[in-house]
Amino acid sequence: MHENHQPGQLLARGVARHLHSLNFSPLLEFVPTSGLRVDVMAIGAKGEIWIIECKSSKADFQSDDKWHGYLEWCDQYFWAVSPDFPTELLPDETGIILADGYGAEIIRDAPNTTLAAARRKKLTLKFARNAAQRLQSLTDPRL
């Protein structure tokens, strides 16, 4: 059915579709700072920044020791998991999104922690430049 996509990539696609329906602009596999790569980062119409980490299995979640470092790079932090994932394993101080390759649903909202203005500006600029570079590479792959 989806031979070319890993389970986490399918979750990210479903999450991105749902975020789009919420008027957020998502980027997959975004690097907010050196040493960190998030599965999905999205910016809302009011400039709010969300990070969503996609976990395809219990083992995938349990091997993730970097997620605390992502909290300082967003206003809200979510896990995206499949409907059969044991959500009781996910930390209470994070949001939960149930997803598949076609869509998603927020089942627990994430606490809102406001980013510092300077960090928001830097991150928003990096996000915009990254998005523009990705679009340019689609229209002119030789660059």
C-alpha cells in the first residue's frame, strides 16, 4: 500500500494534513538548531509554533531521549502516534495526536509555553528560508 514510506513518515503526512486544516503551515524534518531534527514543525496564523514528534512504536518512543530538548523551541509540543499506540506511556506535560497516513486528530492539547520573542523571530526566519529553499529545489532541482 505505501511501499516507499516508513511508518513515521506516514504519521507525519497525516499530521501535516490535519495541521493544514487548522490553518498551520507544517514543515517535515526541520532542524531548529544544530543537533536537533524534529519530525514536524508548524507555524500558525498568529505565529504560534508547534513541534510534533511522530512515534511509530513503543520501542521508537522509548529510544527517544532528545525530546526534552525540543520543548524550548516551540509554544506547544505534541506526540503523534497511531491509534493502537499505548498513549499512557506519553508524558502528561505533552499533547497527543492520533494519526495515520491520511489524517490526524488532537486527543490531548499540549500546554502552551510562550517562546521568547528573539527565539521566535530567529526560528520563524529559519522556517521561512527553509520552506523557500525546499520550494525552489522542487522548481529547479539543479540548484
